Amino acid sequence: MRNSVFPSLGDSLRNQANFTRADEQDDALFYSRDRLVSHLDSLASGTIVDLIDRLVVEENPEILDLMASWDSHIPARLRSCKINGLGMNETELKQNRDLSEYVVHDLNRDGRLPFPDGSFDVVLNTVSVDYMTNPVEVFREAARILKPGGLFLVVFSNRMFPEKAVKIWRESSEEERILLVEEIFRETGAFDATEFFISKGRPRPADDKYAGSGTPSDPVYAVYAEKSGKDASAKSRPRARSIMEGEMNKEMLETKKRRIHKTLECPYCDEKMLKWAVPENPFEATWENEYLYICFNDNCPYYVRGWDHVYRTTSRIASYRFMYNQEKDICSPIPVPSAKALRESIID
Ligand SMILES: C[S@@+](CC[C@H](N)C(=O)[O-])C[C@H]1O[C@@H](n2cnc3c(N)ncnc32)[C@H](O)[C@@H]1O
């Protein structure tokens, strides 16, 4: 069985100092200003709509958009469903055409959700989990108001109001935030195993105001789980397991690996690998060759997915990069504890 809790992450969740913000004034003050803006670029917003469409398998679900604004990213198929919204700004909520009802409620003042037990099939939380000062309480409440087997989908990116985001979020890397949200789910003890979604490294849409800045489209991450206690005999379409967007099929991957000695391109992301000098270390056995080739692309799916894989299998925060030994024509992973690791020996 998987080693369930990574102690330092669990401890971090229980340390209230990690949930302080640069702006500790009443949230009502910050959110009194109407923000009828898009928080993500159009490609990322579309990715969220598609993800909701994919994961909400219920026929006519009752949905809560937790921490809602003017857009709930609801796919056309679900627009006629009963959708409730909870947020801070009434003007934004009023403009939200997806919502059938809404309530203004400050979760950081009162983490209890103003809904009866088991009243929703789906709870969505989009680009807002970083503002929760008591996330375990709120996630527990999400479980309470969900029906058994109901979906809690927490979506996030890397943009934020930094003054209102909690300290631990600001100080974590994007990969660590996935682990953090997974840990919040686990800490409640009320959900089945979490799954994740990652979509990153895609080109920024040409119509975006930051197009041409060299930055890719806003990444979309999600962690989701079903409330425990689902009736196993109930007939429903199973929800998708963890998803990495843009995964290629095995055959294509093998073809790329066969050509790697010529291309020196990472078969997972097609970026040129960099020549890396094997460090001389008299105390540790290393490789016999002088040089290896490593993919240093931080958006490479092999490396991005590695964070979750290593954590799930070893409870350690680390990943691995794709490595190629040209002399022996062998591919293998090389473990890395951080994005910076190994870079000092790049010679290309
Ligand atoms: C970045 S916006 C995201 C809005 C929306 N979910 C979306 O996907 O566009 C953050 C939202 O979190 C909500 N929010 C922030 N602090 C909150 C609090 N203390 N209680 C309830 N909602 C809060 C605000 O109303 C705001 O709409």
C-alpha cells in the first residue's frame, strides 16, 4: 500500500503560519472591487471547460461553483443543470450566466458551507484554492455537502492575486502545489484516492495580450477525487483517471526512441537534449562515459509527470529527467530533487 502521508507536507498543513497572507485585511474589502476579467488566457479557459465536460459523468447533476465569479467554465451540455455559486462579489455573481442561484459568503471568516449534507453531485473550485486560509476545513465541508461518489474538482494555474494568496502557495513550485492539494484532500479523510490533471507548455494564443512575451499558455492543473462511500452497485460511467494532456501513443514514442541517436531530441517533448558532463566523484559510482545527454525542458511531460510519480511511489518530493547514453544507446531516467539540479554540468 502506498505510504499515505508525507509528514512534512501534513505538518505544513497543520501550521497556521503557512496560511497567512501579505494582505490580512478583511477579504470583503479586496473583493468589493468588481473584476469582470478573465483570469486565464483563452486556451487555458477552454481546457477547463473541456476538463469539466470530461469529468462530470452525471446525467443531470446539481453543481456548486465554490469561490465563483462571473464565469463558471460550464460546458454547453451542463448549462441547463442547477448550478449554485458561492463567492465574494455580488456584481460578478449576478453576471454569471451559468448560475441558477448564488450566495455571497466569506469562507475565510466561516469555513462552513451554507448548504445541507449531500446536496450536490459536483463541487467545482477554479483558480481559487490559493486564497483559502483554512483549506482542510473547507474541503471537509465540500465532502459533507457532496453525495457519496460525488466529484470535487479543484483547478489551478500559476497566476494569482499574490497579496491574497496564502504563504505556502506563494512559496511552493507549481509541481509542489499539486502535491499540496492532494494532501489537503487526504487530510480530510473523506475522499477516495485523488487523481490529477496537467496541461502545460502549449503555445500562448495569438490573440492574448501577453502573446509574443515568450511565455507559454497559462498551465492548467487539477486535483480531483470522489467523496467516499459510493454505492458500488450504482450504474454510472467511470470518471477518467489522471490525465496528462498531449500524451503521445506508445508506437510514436518507440519510433522517436529508435531515431534518438541521430536526432538527440527528447522523445517526450521533441526538445534537443543538452550535453552533460558526468561529474567526477571518487566516492560514488557514476557512469563510465564522459558525457550523457539530458532533456532539461521544464515543460517536458516526462519530467512534469515525474513529480507526481515519485511522490506517489516513494513519498519524496523529486522528479526525473530523460537521459540518453549515446555510447551505449540506452535511455533512462535520472533523478532530480529540483528544477535547478544537474544544470551546473551542462556543457552545450
Ligand atoms: C481568481 S478569482 C476566480 C474566480 C472563478 N472561480 C474563476 O474561475 O474565474 C478568485 C475568486 O475567489 C473568491 N474568493 C476569494 N476569497 C474568498 C473567500 N474568502 N470566500 C469566498 N470566496 C472567495 C472571489 O470571489 C473570486 O471570485
